[in-house]
Amino acid sequence: MSSPTKPNEPWDESTANWYATHYGDWPTTCMPIQAETWRPDEALVDIGCGTGSSLRHLTALCPQGRLVGIEPSPAMLAIAQQQTQQLGLGARIEFYCAAAEALPLADASMDSVLAFSSFHHWQDAALGLREVLRVLKPNGRLLLSEEPEILRLHGIILESLQQQLQAAGFSPPTQRLLTQDAAACHLIVARKPALGVLDKPQPPGHESAPAPHTQEAR
């Protein structure tokens, strides 16, 4: 999948509309969902939710769950909110304009964190992963998917990405390639340990800097 922007270039209204038209409901928005199991009361957040397509798919699978969409582009967020309202699902999904590096969610509040085709957009991957660990419940999961073409374009090596997740404090991740017609994506699933790295006691003089906390939006 390609886009009309360069890496880290802001998504204005024109870019957001282009993406929504060409890739808003691309198969990779739901392939990882179909590959996993979901609880009816699952609490989950989609980082870089784009048009909100993945979350709308999940409303049927998590009818009693809390579904949250995080999108750093105001233009894209407006499209997600509009499409969700048009389908009568506005009351089921919370949308916030925010980045992966500063999630407006409480500690240990999410069962799952989704990052579908968005990880390569994160400005600070290490900080973003710390935030993911912060908002995940113990044994909660991160579902990260990227298309092979995008990994190559951004110089991301799959094995290095898996190592990065473990170094950040996740349990050893699993990885599989999902395909559907002409679409393909790598799905990586990594869990926050019951006693996460961020919660482990540190020797004197080795305390980690606290992750940025933001008041949870309501």
C-alpha cells in the first residue's frame, strides 16, 4: 500500500480524503481481526485508527466492550467520526485526537491495543511502546500489523521489530503472514507480562523515567 505523503509528513484534509477513498476499507483493516479471538466485553484501543474501519468491524464482536480510536490527524479523525455516525455506531466508539506517544487512557485499562498499518508512522517507537505497556492490563496484548511493502519502504526488518518489542518489555511475540486476495500483512502479537518490565523493582540509581501520563478523556 502506498500513500501520497512522505514519511512523517502531516496528513492534511486532501491526504486524509485520498486515503479514505483508496484504502479506508482495505482488507488489512479487518484481516488481523478475523485471525484473532475477541471477548464480548473486550476493552481495546486502535492507535492510528484511520477511518475507524477496524473498530466498526469490532462492534459486532465486542458488543459490551469499550472501543477507542486514537488518530493524530484531525482531518482523518473527522472522517472516522463521520463514517461511524452515518452507520449509527457513534455511541459505540470513542474517538480522540492523540498520538501513540501520549495515549489519553488510564493505566492498565485496555485488554488489547491495535496498531494496524500505523506503527511506521509513530514518531518515537520506544516511547509509543512504553505507552502501550502502560495502558495494557497484565497479560494484555498488542496486535501490530504491517504490509510487507511498507516494511521494505521504511527499512523495517521484521526480526528486528520483534526484538524491539521484547526489549521494550513484552513477552516473546508471535508472527504470521496473513493473505487475502492481493492483500497481505504480517501480524505480530505480543503480550504484557503479568509483572511487566515497567513494574519491576529497579536497583538504586537505575530508576526508569516515568511514562507521560495524561488525564483520561471522557
